[in-house]
Amino acid sequence: MKNDLEIKNVSFYYDNTLVLDDISLSYNRFDFLSIIGPNGGGKSTLLKLMIGLLQPTQGSVLLFGDLPLHVSHRIAYVPQDTLANKDFPIKVLDVVLMGRLCKSKAFSTYSQEDKRIARSMLKKVGMEAYEHQKIHTLSGGQRQRVFVARALASEAEILFLDEPTASIDTAGQIEIFKLLKTLNHEVGIVIISHDINVALNYATKVVHVNRTLYFHDVPNHEPMKFFDNTKEHFCPIELISATRCNHIHPKEVL
């Protein structure tokens, strides 16, 4: 099966500071991919490279076999809940309709088809009853559902989410992850998560990023064996899942 995303031998510098060092990763949209790692480890940088907001210093990033910026209409980005003006009087439906901007003709109003799609996406994320409500009156978890609906309204094939649950309590995080797991039957999910426990319960693949990158299939619950080989990468996934991760460091591949 051809992968939808191919990252090969990518390094990235901010000025003269090495942020990502010779990383490689393959992904297809049938998987739920969670990106974890310490603050400052390069998670957001990796996500921005995936969607074309940043260009690699070395190596290549291909999305659907092309440069990410050339296929931006096939993906959607969901940032953290960073509503700059909490009192801005915009309705939920209007927020979701923004996802139709790339589909609508320039300088035209939204069509009835745009509105139908926006409403159907609100229903998909369980927010159809709030379409006339102002976005700033919603809880953090509800706002994130609306932002996911906006992304879905663009008819994206992969959703890229940058810590969408960072400001949400644990119960709200679980609800968002349940929603994303359901959506993964139709669209690819690539998410940066700060909660490893929640991520491991819903992701099918996990990458740990801390300048270098380690790729993991989400392990099954087996007896703890990770001290068998002290040369292997050791990360929080082993501690939480009590398993040995069957991964290969990119630099160890001949």
C-alpha cells in the first residue's frame, strides 16, 4: 500500500539550532497517528513540516506524492483553542462555514450546498444544536468540536491537530479522542497530544519526538520486557504500556 505521507531523512534548523535531526516517517490515512514528546522536542515543528508551513533544511516531505503546499486543499489543520477574542460575536455555523472557503467561488456568498455540508458536519461532531450560538459562549471542548467540524467541512482527507485538548479537562479530552477515533473510519488523523495515557488508548501508531524520532505501533499489554536490551530507545510508552516497543531507530536502518 502506498503511503499518503513520506518523510525521508529530514533535518530542520531554527537559525543555527538543530530542532529535528535526520528523521524519517511513513503514514497512511487509515491510521490514527499520535505525536508525543517533551516540550521543545520538535512536535509542532514536525507537524508544520507535514502540512507545508515549514520547509525542511535537509531531506524531503511528500504528501499524497506531492509537496504539501500543492495539496493543501486535501488536508485540514486544527490548532489549539486559541480564540484570540473570546467576545467576538461569530456564530457556530459561521465558524464551520469557513471550512468551505476553499470550495466556494471567490467573492461569492455561501451556497445552500455549503450550508448543508456545514450543518451535516456539526451533526457529525454532536454540535448541531449549537449552530446559532456564539462561539465564545461554548466550553473549550465544545469549541474544539466546532473547529473539527470546520476542518471536516473542507472535505479534507487527513486532519492534522496540534494539541487540540491542551486546555480541556480529562473528561473532555476523552470525548474529543472518541470523536476522532470515530472520524478515523473516514479521514486520517494526525494529532499532537500532551496526554500519553489518552493517546495510547485511541491511536494505532505513535511517534516520540525529541529532536530524533522513534516510531511505535501501539503495543499490546504483555509482561514488561524493556530492560532486555539497554541500547533500545526508552520512552514513556514503555512505562505506561509495560511492553517492549518493537521499533527501529531510523539511523539504525542500513
